Amino acid sequence: MREDEKMTKKPFLKAKYRELKQISEKAVVVKSYDGQEDVLPVSQIKEGLDCVYIPTWLAEKKNVQCSQKKYWM
């Protein structure tokens, strides 16, 4: 694999949610089990079965309960 063909993975944090509601084509509201909630852009998150994966840079700015373990995707 050449240098320019390397895939660059980015760190994500896992956020389990109590409720996930799409409010528009571009945004969802994530409500955590501890009652915290915030709006997240659909283009930046990855959905799991019972969780969403949020980029670390975005998780620092939002009010959503996340695990501290980083997942590289």
C-alpha cells in the first residue's frame, strides 16, 4: 500500500442513549440515561445498535454522556 493510499481512522467515543430522535435531515437529538441531551449532526455520527459513535472533538463540545474508551473508525 502506498503512502497516499493509507486509510486514516479517527477516534470516536461511544454514547449509549435512552432516546434517539431525528429532528431534521441533518440533525438528531440524543438523550442519555442520566438525562443529558444534545443535538448532533447526522453527518458526523455513526449509529450502532443501541448507541451512537461521536467523534472525540465533537463529544468534548456536546452535553452527552460518553464512555472514555476510544474507538478508531
